Amino acid sequence: LGPDDVDLIVCTDAEAILGIGDWGVSGIQIAVGKLALYTAGGGIDPRRCLAVSLDVGTDNEQLLQDPFYLGNRHARRRGEEYDEFIRRYIETAHQMFPHAILHFEDFGPLNARRILHTYGDRYCVFNDDVQGTGAVVVAAVYGGCHVTGVPLRDQKVIVFGAGTAGIGVADQIRDAMIADGATAEQAASQIWPIDKQGLLFDDMDDLRDFQVPYAKNRQRLGVGAGARVGLVDAIKLASPTILLGSSTVFGAFDQQVIEAMTASCERPMIFPLSNPTSRMEAMPADVLRWSAGRALITTGTPVAPVDYDGTTYTIGQANNVLVFPGIGLGIIVARARLVTPGMLQAAARAIVRHANPTNASDSLLPDVRNLRDISAAVAEAVYHAAVDDGVATSTHPDVRQAVLDTMWRPVYD
């Protein structure tokens, strides 16, 4: 293979595979599956893709004791040794295939965020678990704004589950608020993070660096030193319009929580995003009943339509497949050097244009059955954003046609 023969590399160290956990070298199957979705959903030529397993060992004792396990038989390498290995991989992959997207899949949450922040301003790296998740949630928020008529810059968001995934979504909502006219300080002040210790305050000793920008000041809120503020009390303090769940705590959004949300907002967006179903913060039927049909709902797990008070509510799923194939396709068409926040926001706006929700019973996200059309629209939007942000290295007079020409189709010549 030559330097111009690969457009996309999906790699994984398989530390945090959804529903499995640490799968060691067997995670290569996840990378192959991800590429299949890129091809099926975004038309990315499978002949121009690579799947890579970064075998740094495994902490899965069952695998280590399995005589047929094919990977390295030692505990996961961490710290400086791990970081050096990742650095060498990225530099080598970029040297061999300088135009390829380096997609990171199912890394541990702390490594995922750290790698993205370390290399994101130097290489064309993309992490679907962080950036893809954030973009599709922002798309659902855009859809909710379309229904309520309230601009994104005026929304107030509680993120219930302020780990790497939840704050990754918060970061993209903040960036989208800024793009909508808010200042950086205003945007951060309108996002309220809640984790195991309750609402996060800036005097807490155990804050992670990525939580700090959103932590609140006790004195400004009139909260006593050391006092814990739970979800319901945080809702009363913040008067939020959006409640995001990334906690994996089943049933956390109970009737008291939903009623508190509807007391402060006519049309609250309630997004129980944790999956699988056994970890959802709330079931849509309950949310609709407790909110008297006023809530705008998006979930992280596929849910059947819900009938309430004579109306059928279609519940959208925040499925990353709505966004990452189109982002990849757009990057390839633009030969983008980097993935910028503007490109992710453009992808989110393109997605919601395909849904075009107008009332509370409409899905805030489009139907995945129209995925190739959605991906083409996302790719076109991402291309234009890459040009606007100065990271595109290839230009086309007819962008739509360039996108369609790039899409691979499973037909015989």
C-alpha cells in the first residue's frame, strides 16, 4: 500500500468495549465492524480502509488463561510506556498514510479524552465515543430548539453523570452555544454537572481537570460549605431546560425529577442516554406520563413509539451511526488536516435538518433507514466547515457531486 491508498484507519486498544469491557486483541472485530458501518452508511470504499488492533495487553483474566487467546499475555501497559506506544503508532500511521483519518474506538474513557486532546491539533484524529456521541446529542438539542423556539445559547443544561462521556457531550454543547452567540463564560455557566458527589463545586478536592470549567461556586448559589446538592435540588437551583443522562443509573430520572423539570420549563428536553435499557435513567412512557406529554425525549437505546393521551410519540435514538459515517466521508472529500469543532457542529445541524421536528410527538433525530442520504448531507456540511476553518486541502466546484462520486456502492462494474 502506498501513501495515497488508505483513507481511514480504525484502531482500538479494546479496553472499554460496550457491554464487554476489556476484550484484548479480540477488539479487532469491533474495528472491522466499525468500518463496515462506515461503508454501509457513508459509502467509504472498503478497499481504502484499515482495521488495527493496538495490543497493549489485557486485564481480562479469562482471556489470559485461555490457551487459544491470540494476544499478548500480560496485564495492560499503562503510564509512560502506554503513552510512548500510542505516540509511535500515531506518528507511524501518519507517516505511512498522511491523508488517512485516524479513528480511535473503544479506548478507556480517560485515555480516549487524553489522546484526543494531545493529538487533535496536530493530526486528523477522531474519537467516535467522544466526538461522535457529542455531535449526535447536539443534533437532538438543535431539534429540541427547533420545536420550542428557544435558541441554543439560552438553554440551561444539567449533565447527570459528569464523567468523560458526559463532559465530552457538555463540551460540544458549550462550543455550539458559543457558535450561537454566547460567550465562553456564559456557555460554561449554563451547564451544570452532577456526578456521584452531587452537583460539582469548585471547592471540591477530587474534581478532574475536564470538570473544572463547569464546577459551580457555592457562595454565588447560597450553598453551605460541604453541603451535597442532589439532582432535584440542582434542578431547583438551575431552572434547566435540558436534562442529559450519562450516569448508567437505572431509574434516576424518577417522577420527582421529571415534575421538577416541568415546573421550571414548559417543554423540557429529557435525554436518558445511557444504554443498554437496563441502565436507562428513565423509560420514555414514564417521562411522558409524568410530564403530561410536555417532555421532548431522546434516548441512547432504541425505543418503540409511545402512545400517550391519544397521540403517538416517536422517540429518537442518539445513535452515533447517524453522524460518524458522514463526518468521515466529508473529511475524505475535503482531505481535511484536522477535525475542528466547527465540523462537528456542521454535522449536527445537517442531521437535524433531516428530522425537521415541529412538535413534541416528533422524533428529534432522523430515521436511520435514510442513513446514506443523511451521511451525504453530513459530508457536504463537514466539507464546507473544513473549508471555512482552513483545514481542507482539496476543493471542489460542485461539492454535492464530489460527495456522491466519492461514495462507494456495492455494484459490479
